[in-house]
Amino acid sequence: MNKKTTIVIPKDPNDPEDFDVSVAGLERGLMGRRIRMLRNRLGMSQDEFARAYGIPLANIRQYEIGRHMPPPAVRAYLKVIAAEPELAAKAIADAA
């Protein structure tokens, strides 16, 4: 299965602005949702989250809208943030 070309949600033929959603697109969207939910759980704006955890703001925005999938290292880091947000923020602050 090719995740980029396998369509999981076909476009609506009656909507000229709609488009097919691939498996990869769906995975990016779900990851974006998880990042947004984590950020909201922590009560942070995108800018606050980016500064606290050393992830570029532009990247956070792209991940949350599902345009890009975070690379594996960032996905692992997000798991650390979810499990230990204070320690992760402290580690970044101490490194600066």
C-alpha cells in the first residue's frame, strides 16, 4: 500500500474545492490533532509551546494543520513532552 496515493476519503464530485484524502494525509491530520490537543491540555498558545519546547513556531503550525508530518525524532520528543511537560521545558531552558 502506498500511503501517498491510497485514498481513504474521496473528494466530493459536487464540491469543486474538495479533494481526495490519502492515508498519509489522514495520518498527518491525526498527528496535528494530537499536537493541538497536547498543547491545549498544557494551556499554551502555539507560540508559547514553541518557545517552551524549542520547536520552531512555523513547524508547530505546519504540523497542526496537517501539512507536514513531524520527523520521527520530533514525534518521540512530543511523547516526552506529553509524559513530562515540566521536565522537558526545564531541560530546554537549562540548555539555553
